[in-house]
Amino acid sequence: MVNWNNSSLRGDRKRRSNLKYLRDCFACWLAMTKNMTEPDFSKFTAEDWKNYKPDNTELVKSDLTNSEKQAVIIEIRAGTGGDEAGLFARDLYRMYSRYGQTKGWKEKVLDSNNSTIGGYKEIIFELSGAGVYDEMQNEGGVHRVQRIPKTEKQGRVHTSTATVAVLLKPKKTEINISPSDLEITTYKSSGPGGQYVNKTESAIRIVHKPTGLVVTCQSERNQLQNKETAMSLLSARLLKTQEESDLSKLSNERREQIASAKRAEKIRTYNFPQDRITDHRINKSWHNIESIMDGKLDGIIKAFKKN
């Protein structure tokens, strides 16, 4: 009588099961590579191996690019519309901030200038995380809002605007800034901030003399931190200036094709009375505006990935 509890028999069954699994995996691999053509490696020389690149190199590179950590600097400024434009700028910042939280991105406010009724004349902040530039690059341009402001007593719908700029934060090796090209001054911070504000000259103002670009930072507690933040912002703006300069050297047709998605024109309208957001570049609309303004931007971001 066979002893089925014998450990050697159990081991044989396990080995046969493993062999079957490997055989199935091999069959699957053969099916996947059936239509793939590979060179005859048996005839490869040392120089051939040195220059050989698999066909899927670009695919792997693309996957790495989409998942690698990126950083963007987003500048939101109130446009036409007075105090209501400042409130709209605040709402846009809140929308992007909450969307970033759902994506697990890190956020850092670099500079801000508050309006009199709780909005922003300007706010500059950094988002960093996997694929952040890939998802946010299409948000740059003029955003328009149509709604009844809180300050409106007669119930009239007002139209206001805010501008959004999305700058890819360059790596340190991408932009070379000579210290001799900089004019750095300090001043006392303004606005809320407790004991660290208005008592010491911790705020930084940097002028890039060759281009005339000016950046300021007062969000940190000391000069060194503010200088580092200001230099990051300056690097991002210089990179954008460099890209625009390179673009201007192209032919008119190629420049038009590339710049169409980047120019600062009216890109989106937020119509609150009709509960509708319309993106004019792809001629597509979404409803449930309050939910989108609360950070649920997935539908809009995905629409641009499809186009």
C-alpha cells in the first residue's frame, strides 16, 4: 500500500507543480515574442554588443519619465475683476492644492501677496511628486470665472480672471547662473508672520541683470532659506525664457504648433450659474463645478491625456 503522507512523494508533487508552472510561463513568453525579431546574437562582435539597444528602450524610458519625481512652480495672479479676481485666485490655489493632496504630492508656498478681503493678488507655490509636470502642464493660461461675488448686493453676475503659469523646476545642472549676474538686496517682510516678520531684513529680492527678471521671497524665516527659494524661482523663470527663445528661432509653422498649448490666452471658463466648466482648447465641458473646485480635477486632466 502506498503511503501518501510520505514526505518524498509530497516533494515530487511540488516539483512537478513547479515544473508545470515554469512550462506555462515559457509558453506564454513564446506567444508574446512570436512576432518579435531579434538579431543573431551568435554573430555579434564586441563592438556590436557595445552598440546594441533593445527595441523596448524607448518604452522603458517613457515609463520611467511618467513615474519619476518632478517638481513644478505654479504662479497664480489675480487679473481683471478687482477683489473678486483675488478671491478667484485663492479658489484656484485651493483647487490645485487639494488635487495635489489626492495625488500624494508635496506642497510648499514660496511667496504670496494677500488681498484686502481674503483673496490673493498673487501666490507662488511648488508641487513635487511623481508625474506632477505631466499632469499640470496644461493648466497655464488665463482662467475666467462668471459668478455672483460675495460683495455683490444686487445679485449681478460678474466676470473676473486670474492667470496661471506652470513652470518646470529645473535641475541644478540645467541652468547655470553666474553670481556676477545677480543683484541681491534684503528688506523687511510684510504681512502676517508673528515674531519673525517685520523685525529683521529676512526677505530677499534678486535681480537677474542680463534679463531684467526680478524675484522676491519672504515666506521663510531667515535670509538663507528665502535666498534658496528665490533662486529656485529664478531658475524656473530663466528656463522658461530659454525655452521661449528657442521656440522663436523655429519656423512659423512649427512655432505655432508647439506654442498653441502654451500661450497665455483664455483657456477655461468657470460658469457658476450654469454649474459648468468649459475648456476652450479642446471644446469640452464638465458639470458639478463645486466638486471640481474642491480638487476633483481627474476628469479634466485625463481629457488632456487623451488629446
